[in-house]
Amino acid sequence: MSANVRIAYVICYSQQEPEGSMPYKPYVPCRHPGCSALVPPGQKYCEAHKPLHPEEVRAASKRGYNARWEKESKRFLVEHPLCVRCMRKNPPRYVKATVVDHIIPHRGDPTLFWDESNWQPLCKKCHDQKTRNEEGTPTYHY
């Protein structure tokens, strides 16, 4: 049994609830590349790596997604009602856009956040795929 598995075993089983109640969820590895520290479920990074990922741990409202964003994104979707990625497919698919996406992730830059030329209308499926691909290869600033 490796050290990390042993630690996970100890953490999971040392937090047992009294008999008859549901057990705790197991701890998960930190998402920072190369880090194997275990964090509680729902957290992405260990305490050592949280400062390196400030945009991931701040609330959406603190990242600029506020009432002004709601108003501007709704207006943008009225002007651009179809998903641009679905329209590029062959044959084109006419799918209603429900999300305003930042083409280049703003990572907290307010100029890039509010630059309308950096916005694109996407359906939820396309937005989730794009976000998953971007988060799989994030840009780190040390």
C-alpha cells in the first residue's frame, strides 16, 4: 500500500460517523500538476497551491459576474441567438445560444472581461466542452 493510499485510508476511516449515519466522502487529490496532497471533496487545491489559482477559488460575483454582466450577456444573446460552434459544423446545426463565452479566458483581467470582441454565443454543451478543454491545459502565472 503506497503512502498516499495509506493516508487516504486513514483520513477516510478516521472520520467515521456514528453507526446508522452516512459515511463521509473520501478526500481527493489536489488538482495542481504534480501535487498528490489530499483535499476535502468540493475543494480543488491544497492550501499550498490555492494562492496560485485565485480565479478558481473566488466566488463568481467577485470575478465580475454580477448584475451588470447579467444585463450585458442577455443583450448579447438577443443580438446573437445561435451557437457559433454548432453553426460551424457541417451541416450547420441551428442551436439556441444560452451562454456568453470569453473566447480568450480573461483570468481576472477586466479589460478582457468586458471586451465584446472577446465574447461568443455558445450553447451549454459547447461551452462545457470548451471550458473542460481549457481547464485541462490551464495557463499558470507564478
